[in-house]
Amino acid sequence: MASNGEDSEAVRKTSVHSSESSAEGMDVFTDPGSDVLSPTRAVCAKKEFLMMLPEEKLKHFNTRAQVSEDNHEYDACIQDLVRCLALTRLIYGEKHLKLAQAQARLAKTYFQFKGWGLQALRHLALAREVLPLWSTSLSWRSDKLETFTCLLSVYLTQGGASLLTDKYPCHNSSFLKAEQILTELYQHSVIDQEENINTQLEISRGLYSVYERQNRPEDALSQCEKSLQLLQNCNKPEKTCSVYRNMAAIEQGRGHLDRAVEHLSKAHAIAMSHSQEGLEGAQIAHSLALILSATEPHHNDTTGHYFEQSLRTYKKSLGLQNPAFLTAQDDFCRFLLVNGQKEKCVAIQRQSLDPKKSAFGELSSEVADTLQLIGSVEMTEGRMNQAHRTMTKCLKIQSVLYGPQHKKTKTVQKAVDMLAR
């Protein structure tokens, strides 16, 4: 238990840290749950709560934070974790392992459920100040087990939050340190086989992202292959698909289109066996169609098949006005245009105008690009009056969007002038 002097300092620092945690103005020592009671019962409940010892309040808020997390009520969870942090500082002082654990838990919640990387990194920095004091013991006593478990959470969250924020450099050291600690914890039976595999997958996924950003494709592929090994007997098709898609993205970036197609084909087979009408299958089919359309012409039939499959699923699952469907439809039209199917391309583009106006607005680049494509085909087919009307509509939108001096506007203006003559 902290001394009276430490209590005062803890209360002072609590207000600072609470405001940093997006809880400014909140009384961390009161229970807002009493507000939902009748006035008389609320007064009694508040008096009863105020009489509770800090340790009892800490247990109360800890339990309620977990319930809120389980119910996906993340704002309420964060508020209670802020209260837990304040009470932990009050009870144990500034140098105790419990405080580091509270900081690490709040940081993980910020990162995992809200995507607030900077807040997470601030709390992790405070946790790291305390943890070295508790990790010097050579024996694996309970306090060291707790310390290493906390360190594992700190490094995993730090790695993910660093990837999330542009302000902090993206290094692999956090994930590598987490990997070392995980090995020790598993060797000492602190975590079981399933948790070990799940954590290794998290580390491998994080290192893949780091190496991808550092333009180290071989290292990134190595992490993907490691993930595939871990997933062999786990019955997690979604994660396996994700790994194959990552591998395809790397190979496509290197210009190895055949390898990219191979990885995507494996992902597509898994997705289709898992769910015939799933969105993931539609996304993979769309990606396959795009890559195949960039390769040799003998893939045309297969490319068209994948485009149509993705469009059917997008249409059924998302509707005609969804951006994912409209984007895939535009990609399909470009494929048709390249392969000489102008009439089919234009027919689809005309049908897409109303959905695009609803989805993006009448004065949008998507609508302008569609009109320009239709007008260009009409010009090549000699339908000059119709092309003039279409291009004039396109010009009006582009003039509003980009101004008369933009290169896109100037290109269409030249076409309109030529058609007028």
C-alpha cells in the first residue's frame, strides 16, 4: 500500500494521465453505473460505493471493463480501464508491476479496438519505465512470469501501434523481442500450444508488414511461409487466404505475375470451398482477373470468368450502388474495351451512370470518367452528334471538379471543340 504522500501524488498524476486517455473531466473514483437507478437507490448505491476500499473498487472496474469488452462496448471499457489505472497508481504507487500491467492493458485496448496508436504508444512508454525493475530476477518466480507476460503484450502492441502511426519509425525490433519472450514463456509452460501458435501468427503478420514497408520482399515472403506452416492444422481458412493474398501482392510487386496468380488461385480455392458466395471469394476473383488481364491474351476466357464471378457476388452481397461493385465493373469494362468488345463495354457503362450518381454524386470524377469513356467510344464509331453531347456533359463536371486549366479538362475541351467543328 502506498503512503499518504504517495496517495496525493498518485491522485495528481491520475488527472493528468486520465486526460491523456481521452477521459478528461471524468471522476475516476465514482461509479457512473449508479445513474441508471431510481434517485433513492442511486444515492444509497453511491454511498455504498464510496465506502468501498480502493482494492474493491479496482476489482469492480476490472470486472466491468471485461464485461464491456465482451459486449463490444469499447468506449465504456476504456473508461473503466482508465479508472483501473488511476486506482492501481493509488494503491500500488508508481514503481509497481501492477501499474505497468494496467498501462499495457489500456494501451492494447486503445490500439486493438479504437486504432489509437499514439495513445497506445504513450501508455506503453510509461509501462516500459516500470518493467525493467521487475525483470532482473534469474529465477522463474511468479513475479517474473507476470513481468514477461506483460512485456510480451507491450512489445506486440508497440509493434502494431508503430505500424499504425506515421510519426514513429517502423522497426522490427518490437516483434523480434516479443518472439524471444514468447519462446521463454512457452518453454516454461506459461502459455499453451494454441496461444503460442496464435501469438506466433501475430508476430509473423507484424514482421511481414514491417518488411513490406522496408521493401524487403524476400524477408516478407519468409514470414508468409512461416505463417502457412503454423496454419497447417489450425482450420483457419480466412487467415490462410489472407497469407496467400499477401504473397500474391509481393510477387505482383516484383513483376512475377505467374507466381502471383498461383498464390491467388490457392486463396480462391480455399475461399470458394469455405463459402461459395463469400465476399472474400469475390475480392480474390477480382484480383485474379486484374492480374490475368495484364498477362498474355490466351488468359482472356479465364479472366472474363473471374470478372463475372466477382461481379455476381458483389451484386448479390453489396448491391449495384456499392463502390466495390462499381470499381470491379469499371475494371471489367476496361478489359472488354481492350479486347474489342466496345458495344458491351458502353452498354454496361451507360447502365452504371445512375448507380454512380447515387453512390458518388452527379458532380463526381467517377461519373465524369464514365462519360468520357462512353464519349470516346462513340467518337471511334463515328457517332459524332452523340459523342458531342456526352463529352459536353463530361466537360461541365470536370470544369467544376478541376477547373478549366486542368489537363483532364483541357483534353476533353479539345475533343468537344473538334466535335463541334
